[in-house]
Amino acid sequence: MSMTSAQASAFSTAGGFTATESSTLWVGLAVALIVLWGVWTFQSIYRGWATRNLDRAAATGGVIRWTLLFMIMTFMLLH
């Protein structure tokens, strides 16, 4: 559902930025959060693997779960 020109004008006047700029900001923050969570996930997997406290199945499961979530979320956010 798109905004009418009156709604877009009111949004721009009240906020000081357009709805498209706001959407870009929130999508960018969401993608950045997912990527940061991925960095934390892979760092945790590496630490567990390096100290031999994590087996191959658990490491593979973590990588697959993050990859699937990343693919789904980027499709939903960027589509």
C-alpha cells in the first residue's frame, strides 16, 4: 500500500526526510544486525572448533541455520 501525495508530504514535513529514506535506514539497520549476528556466530563456532569443544555436526548446524536465516531475511527485506 503506497502513500498518497498528501500523506507523503505530511510525512516529509513532520520527519524531515522521505518515507523512502526512512525505509532505506531501517532495512540497512536490519541487514547490519543480521551480519553482525553472523560474525558473532562464526566467531563462536571458530572458538569452539579451535579448542575442540565443538563437534562437526554442531558447527555445520550453526552455519546452515545462519545461512538460511540470512538468505530468508535478505529476500524479505530487499525484495
